[in-house]
Amino acid sequence: MHEHDPHDHDHDHHHDNRYSDMQARVRALETVLTEKGLIEPAAIDAIVETYETKVGPRNGARVVAKAWSDPEFADWLRQDATAAIASLGFTGRQGEHMRAVFNTPEMHNLVVCTLCSCYPWAVLGLPPVWYKAPAYRSRAVIDPRGVLTEFGVRLPQGTKIRVWDSTAELRYLVVPMRPEGTEGMDESRLADLVTRDSMIGTGLALSPEQAR
Amino acid sequence: MNGPHDLGGQMGFGPVAPEPNEPYFHAGWEKRALGITLSCGAFGAWTIDESRHARENIPPADYLKASYYEIWIRALETLLERHGFANAEEIDAGHKLQEPAKPKRVLTADLVAGVLARGGPCDRPVETEPLYAVGDRVRTRNFNPETHTRLPRYARGKTGVIEAVQGSFVFADDNAHGRGENPQWVYTVVFDGGEIWGEGADPTLTVSIDAWESYLERV
């Protein structure tokens, strides 16, 4: 049996070796838990299918496109994002308490979770690897302009940057600025301009030319 | 705790590496890791706060070199063992060796859509009025608990302004350790970049955190 003394370095090293082959480790874990009747592989399939096909950044893009098109909806989104987003059918895990923050010519918003990887799953789906990795989590709060450069985004010098560190259970959706030359576009075409990164703040919405 | 997870302002990790057209999963096991972790969360044996704390407790050198789903799996094994569902010996063996504790529920495929759509709201009513109002100046406490906290190190002992009263929520610092939900008011507190980073800070930068009331003192 294993001792659980955090100062037992031999134990730590031994324990670490367990994770050298994650494929095998996770398969073993699934087998043990299934044998015990604690999990159902078909449920895991259903979870994966949900996040591969149903819950993703297209949800958020619809929210943004509606906010661009419908001032009343935009106001609702500003006042009660959880309810406004739920009205489009997007609810649930990691979207229970939503806030929407609107970019302006004066202020650019950027979202991070320095402590883990809090992310608005209900509107953006599963977070990308870079969002969860130390480089982004460490630098977004101290050098956001440098981070933006790595995403190819250069803001005017005068634009202020507001970084939202999701340290509690509120989940933030950035509403990017509506690109020029999109007058008269319907919501579905507008949604095609809304990238995942533009809703985190590491990107801007695409121009109609870029989206082509 | 001052763990490896508390990354704000640390240096040396290099540039951010966005991956064009990034797939949701980079290996088959990552899909299973997601599904297993969510399925085990449905046991009702631990809270999201306890699971975050289990991740933070991974030794720093291991945490920083692990991929995110590896962090999840390492923490999940800790939780499974702590709550009597499975131990490392069984996972090493790849087979059940003993009877598990009884979970409150098992997530079967027919329940998945409902469970994911419901999520786990953690707003809770409190009896008290909020101590602070929008526009108030507050200072975050300077503490270094060995237990779970959601006040990042870079934002401790700093003066900022209450920008929003966001409602009352389960207090993560207590809930992570089975001390109850003890809900408190949560505020968005915004700091000037210079207050946090001092000399050389980006003058156009403001940073906000969402802070439970007990993290704050009036200035």
C-alpha cells in the first residue's frame, strides 16, 4: 500500500511514473470504474459527442450576431447575460452564470482564468489547449498586449485593455465590435464573422473580406 | 494555497502557441478523460471546488509539465481514492479489486443531455446585505492559506474599486474542504495595472478579479 506523506519523494516519483502512458492509464481507469458499475461507457460517448457536435463556439457566435442586430437583445445581454443567452437555448455546464462584456473603440476586453481554466462552455464549448496552458494564464494579466501580438492582433496605442480574470463562477463572453461594411447582413451571415478567439478577446471579428 | 496553478504574472513559459483549426481533442484518451471526469463528478461525492483543489495539489514540477487532461486524471485518481471509489492499486492492475463506495448517482447515457444542460448553478441566497457598493475602494487581504482559495497571489494586498456586485455564491474556500457552502457576496474588483505590477506596468491596463466578500477590506 502507498503512504500518503507528501514528503515521501520516492512515493512521488513512483506515482509520477504511473502517468507515462496516458492512453493505457485512462483505459485502465475506465475499465475499473465500469467493472464497478460507477460509470457507463455509453455516457462517456454521449458527453464527447455533445462537445464535439452540439456545444461549441457557433453558439456564442449566434449570441454576438443577435446582439449586433438587435439593440434590445444587446441591452438584455448587458443586464442579464445568463437569461439572454438562455433564450437562444444555450444553458448548462460552465454557463450557469454568464456575463457579457462589450468591446468599444476605447476598451478591449480579454478573458483569462489564471487559476485553472474557467471558460464559458455553454457558449464556446471546450477551451483550446493554449487557454489552459501556463503561457497564456501567466501572461494575459501582466502583458496582454504582448499576448495579443502572438495572436496577430495589434490594437491602437490609445485603446485601453481590460483583463477579466475569472476567479469565481462567473463566465465571461466578449462581444467584439461589429466590423465595418456589414450593414444589412442578416444574423446568420454576421455569425460567420464571429470567431472563437474574438469572444475570448484574443481576436477581433472578421471583416466580410476575411470571412470569404 | 500557493500552488503551481496560480500562474498570473509568472514568467518564463514562452509565447502563447495558438494552433490553427485546433481539434477538440489531441488523442483518443483525452475524450475518455473528459467523459470519465464528468461522469465521476456526477457521483455527488465531491464539489467542483474540491476537484479544483485536488488539481492544485499536484506537485508543481508534475503540474507544469502535464497536459490539462493529465492534470484532470491525476486529480480524479486522488478524489476516487479519497472517497472510496477506486485506488491506485486497482488502476495499476486495470481491474476491480474491491467494492466501491456507493455514489449518489451513476451517470447513464440517457441522463447526459439533462445533466449537462442543467449544469451546477452555485448562486445561493444570503441573509445579509452586501457590505460594499459599486464605486467603493477596497483592499484585498494578504493571506497565504495552505487550503483552497480563489484569490490569486498577484491580487493580494492590492487596492481596487468595486465595479459590480455580482450576487451571492457558494464560498469556494470553504466548500473545497467540506466546510459547507457558506455563501457570500461576490464583487468584481478592478485594479489599475500599476497597482498590481508597479514599475513598467502597461498604463492602459486594468485587471479585474471576482472576489468573495471576505477577501476584501474597506480602504
